Amino acid sequence: MTYSLLILVGFMAGLISAIAGSGGLIVLPTLLSAGLPPLAALATNKFQSVFGTLSSTINFFRKGHIDLSSMRFTLVCAFIGACLGTWAVQQMDTALLKQGLPYFLLLLAIYVALSPRMSDQDSEPRWSARQFDLGVGGGIGFYGGFLGPGMGSFFAVAYSSLRGYNLKRATAHTKPLVLITNTTSMVMFVLAGHVLWSLAIPMALAQVVGARIGSNLVMTRGAGFIKPILVGVIVILALKLIFFP
């Protein structure tokens, strides 16, 4: 029964992550409450989430919503940032960042809810491609390796607010960046032997299905569907970090 519940949780996390990111908000606490040791829970969560992100990335790409040629340098910067962040989190005290993060997330939710840029229409870019690659690709990649909560939401909002992408296009372009950042962490966990394979593999398959459905909903429903879910996920994540850090 526990395995069946966790597989269902994997499916739901894949569905929500494809739309608004932060599926780990559902999976990680569930794995811990099921009795997995913290490292095994982190590793298993990271493994199954990578396959959900891969599923939505492939779906968006095959249907023409991702221009990978424009993202090559962004992906390189995100990878380097993730490596540096993973190293830095082992050297530094993260307490101050953890305390301020929830309140930043609440401000981000207000911005998403009220900004006219979060729509089905493209807008004028505020940053050049190179500024975005270095500042957002490298910066959020670093954050993904350092802490990680809300990383997908940060990328989506950055694409809309700084590069002028409509919310559907921004959501699609978020997926390869999250994929490369999380894959970097996943490989480290696999090499360290912390993944619980008997659970990680069926959850990964459920993630693939959920992410495929979620990405199809993004493509067919647009900003009116994405925005309230994105705001809801960011607010819930902020509240979780405040009351259950």
C-alpha cells in the first residue's frame, strides 16, 4: 500500500512540476514520512524527478515549444552554476538564506499574480541573451545546487520578466535548465549509492506519465491555466519553509 501511494505521489508531482515546478514539495516530505532515511529520500526524490522533467522537456521540444539552439550557453552556465552551488553548500552556513527565502517567494507570488508580463503574449526583453545566460542561467543554477526549492518557478518568472517570453513559452524553456541542474545532483547521489532503486524506478515511470499530461495541459490551456497554479505552488512552498523548514 505504501509503495502504491508513493507511486501515485510521483505521478502527481510529475503533473504539477510540468506546469509550475516544485514537485519535490510533494515527494520529499512523503518519502521522509514513509520512513526513508534523509539521504535516501533526497537521492530517490532527485532520481525520479529527473525523469519527469525529461518527459516534459521531450514533449515540449517535439511540439516546437523549446528552441534549444538559443539555450546552449544558458545550459552551460546553469551546469557550471549547479556545480559551484553544490560545492558551496558544503562549505557555507545556509541558515540566513533559508530564513529569507520564504519571504522572497511570497513577493515573487505577488509579482506573478499582478504582472502583465505573465500572459499569453510575448513582451519586450529587458535583458540581452548574454546577460540572461550569465545572470539567470548561472545564478539560478548556482541556487539549484546550493538549496533548490522553487528553482523551476524562478526560471519561468525570469524568462517572462527579463526575456519577454509568454508564460507558456517560459514554462517550456524552464525544463531543460531544471533538467541539467537536477541531473548533476542526481549523478552525485547515484555514485554515492543513496538511491533506493526498488522505489525510485516505479516512481520515475509515474513521473514520466504525469509530466507528459501536465506539459500537454500547459500547451493547450496557456497562461490562464498556468498562472494560478504557479502562484499557488510558490505560496505553498513559502508557507512550508516558514512553518516546516
